[in-house]
Amino acid sequence: MDEREIVLTISEHTFQYLEVLAVGLSQEAQGVDNEALKAGYDKRIDDYGPLVAKLLEDVAGSLADGVRRPGAWERGVVDQLTGWNSTVYPDKFGDLVDIPIKD
């Protein structure tokens, strides 16, 4: 599968809240002392960046599903977060995008 890498710039304040969420989700899913919590963790700077990156990748995947599948539960999240009204401009995107056009 092809992948793209992007760089996000977010405030330290936002990052720390995402860090709390990412660590909490990891603890809930795999226990307090799990490998995901240790992977990439730098005790000197208290950085759970790898977990935050995974969280954002998962969120991006869910948003994409909400766009791709109009009946998906993720569509409600897309609507709430962005207010998107399903406007699609054919032939403007890559050949992997196949979205039914609203009449």
C-alpha cells in the first residue's frame, strides 16, 4: 500500500492533551506496562510522540472512512468536526478516490 508522510505543526498545549489521550488509550487497550508505552518514549523529555502519531493516523483513517462511506458511523464525526456537506469535485483527486456524487 502506498503511503504519504506529512508534517504537522501543533502547539505544545495541544500536543500534551493528545499525549494524555494517546497514553490513556494505550493503557486501556494493553495495560499500564505495555510495549507501546515504552516504544519511542524518551524519559528525558517525557515524550510519547510515537503514540500521538499513531493516534492521529487512526483518526485520519476514520475521517477518510467517513468521507468514503456515507453510511459509516464516522460520517457523523466528519460532519461534526468540519461541517462538510459532501461536496465533491470530480477529477480533482487521485485515482484512489471513488466517492458517489450527490445530486
